[in-house]
Amino acid sequence: MTDALRQLRWYAVLAVTLFGIVPMVMVSLLVAQEKTPQTVGLLLIGGIPLVLAAIVYAAIGMTGDDPEVASRRLRLSMALVAVADVLVLGGNALIRAASN
């Protein structure tokens, strides 16, 4: 039998990195270079704290001793990343569509 928590730890790290940190940096660069409307920067005010909270929960879940609590925290971190992506990337798409 495989250890499901070990796989979940890998997926949480990948989710936070690929779907959390990278999109926030990319949208921040778009706003800084003025290649997207400046109002998209307001979405980063909500998205960046969600990704930071996801990083904290992922770190706590990685070091947790109890497998059930650790898996709950890792899943919460991935959910926070998903919410941040919907907020920032979806909001970016809507604002860009409305401004064109």
C-alpha cells in the first residue's frame, strides 16, 4: 500500500508553486509593465494573501505528525490556491474583456 499523505505533500507543493506563486508573479509583472489595466492590481490585494496563507498551511501540513490533520491542511492550502487563481486570473480576464 502506498502512503497517500506523501503523494498529497508532493501535489500540494506543486499546486502552491505552479498555480499559486507563478501566476501571482506573472500578473504582478503584467501590472508593473502596464500591459494590463491597472485595476487588475486591486485583485492582487486579495490574491497574494490567499497564496501566502496557502504557503503557510502547506508548510504546516508538511511538518504535521498526525496524518489526518496534515492532509486537511494540505487540502486547505490547495483550495486557497484555487480561490486565489479564480480571483486573480478570472478577474484579469473579465477586466480585460470589459476594457476592450
